[in-house]
Amino acid sequence: AIVATVLSILMMLSAVPMGLYVNAEADSQTTLRIGMMEPIDSLNPQIGINDNAYVFYGLVYDFLIAVDKDLGPKPNLAESWYRVPDAVPYGSVWQYNLTHTAKWHDNEPFTANDVIFTLEYQIGINWTSMWAYQPYTLLIDHAEAVDPYTVKIYFANPDTGEPTACTFGDSLMIPILPKHVWRNVPVAQGAFSYANPNPIGTGPFKCTDRIYDEFLSGNRITLLRNDAYHLGPVKFDRLILEFYLEATAMVIDLQRGAIDLAALTAPSYANLLDWLESHPDAPIGTYAGLTCTSYSIDIGTCMNRYPDPDYNTLRTDPAVMEAMAMATDKEFIRDNIYMGFAEVGYSLMSPVYGDHYWEPNASERYEYSIAEANNVLDAAGYTVGSDGIRRCAPDNPY
């Protein structure tokens, strides 16, 4: 995303026992029900954009390295990792020692070949098409399997091809895909159209055989505990993601205990706080805090060049990015849409990342100014036609 506004996510946790809401078929199962505004937008982790989709991907798929409660790296598919000491420059090659116990949900073994396939699917000539994880894959030159459970990743400057140090080798947030499933999916389809109707991962939850029908209905998705999970199974049997198109209905279900956890909109959260004041004994706890992502509330640009289906390279023009930043009234968004339950952000990373968060000083910020945004586009040669649409000059390098 070009413009990042750091926003609050509002989570309500009910004290209702998890096993209370079960159906007649599985009355012995414990179930956690999570309420979400809007359905996930794709079962394909290369395509989905909204926050709920990324929650789903994190439940079904694993990453090389996970994140602990303090947002630091912790083992996942990689049990350990390090910068190869004799690589020049230092940090240009990372080694990942993989778990021997992970299996795909169809019982196929997980190996280094799956990691190599996932990375090669996204880099090199595929990099432009595979847009979802470009920030992580930009510096990846190639990867190699040292043995079935050891992988080395080589990082290089994408412009020169020269080896370059990578500082985020322990933060490659790319879901690892099963080679035996995805090798038959062309890259162009995987990046833009493949439905992935039967997601197969190594994660703590497995999809049922009804997953695609549930996805198409948009009402809920049911996941089952992966008893063979390599990090140990979770404490309950089922996880149900309940999707709502209207926030009031989700609040009512939360109040009556039909769901155990919910992410609310700012107006719904404010209303819930008012309701709790008059119902102090209600077994509902609340939490408001910043997220580490903002996928569904970013202001972005179209991936395609209108009206042609070609890749939209203009979105990478710094002038376009500057103008979009200047044309976004973040304080209005904070105060009127998020009702004050937000913070204005000036860089892509959230303040929850601590030392990794950068906040520009007053002279470095892109403050809200429609006039200045238009000046930037004028100077870059984007002229306004009689139809009111700006078009770039013929010699625009983007």
C-alpha cells in the first residue's frame, strides 16, 4: 500500500465456555467461534487482501518463522536459523534448519523442496506477477536445498545482482505452499485467479471438505484441529469464523454469547462500551489496541492499467505515491470514521514494532493538501484531460 494509516482493531473476549455452542452432530466437541466483519476475500494466500483472509491463512498455513507475543521471531517450520558467517557481505546468505515432523494436511511430508518451490514461485521472472509478498521477496535471488531439511536463501540487489545483506531474514512472512499441490498451478493463475478450493497447509487447523461451499456462501468457515500439528495441537476441537455484513448483528451475538471473540468496527465498539456501562455484570471483556497490519483499510492503487489488462507500473511512480499521501486526510479518517479509536501513521510499519517503527519529523511528513498533491502531479507531467482524468507524458519511465 502507498499510504498507511495505523488504526485500532477492537477485540471483545467473552467469558462464555467454548464448548457451549455446538451442534447435535458434534456435541462432544469444544468450539471457539470468532465473529468477523466481512467474509474473507479468497482462499488463495496469493490473492487475498482483507485482514480476515490473512487470519485464515495464518491458521491453515505455516511460515518459516513465527512471531511471539512481543513480535519477536520464534521457530515454526524452521527450528533454527542464522546468517552464514563466511558469506560476503555478512547477512547475504541465511540458513534455515527445518523441522522433521511437519506434515501437510493430506499427510504428505513437508521438506525443503516445498520451501524452495514456494520461493521460486515468487521470485525471478515471476516477481512482477506474484505481487502479494513482494516486500519480502524483493531481495531474494535464489534458494537451495542443502539437504531435505536444510535451506539456504541468497539475497542480492535486484538492480545489480550483487550479493547484499538482508536484515529481515528472520521475518520472511511468506506462507509455505505444498509443492505437490501448487506445481500444477501456472504462476499467472496463482497470482490472480486460482480459487484454491481445497487449501492444504501444515498449520494448526485443517479445512473440511465443505470449505469451498462455505467460502462461496460467505456466512462462516469451519476449521478442524490438526491433531498432527508439528508444534502440538491446540486446546479445542473446532474453530468457526462467523462472517457478518452488519455490525449490530455481531454485537447482539456477542452480548448473548453466541460468539466468543469479535473484531468490531469503531462505531460498534463505542456502542458496546455504552451498553456495558448499563450492564456491568455482563461477562464481556474489551480490548482496544493497534494492529501490526492494516490490509483491509489501506488506500491502494489498481494492479491493472486502465482500460488495458496490463500491469499498472504507474503505481510505482514516486510522484503518484507522494500525491496519494498528500491527498489522504488521515485526521478526518481517524476522527470521523474510526471515532478516535486510531492513531495517525506516517510510515508503513505500526508503532507496535517498537524500534523498527519510524516516524518522520514535521519537515519529512506528507501533510494533507489537495493543492500540493496536484502540484506534484503537474510537475511530474500528469496532465488533466477534458474528461478530468490525468494521463502521464509519453516519455514517463513508469
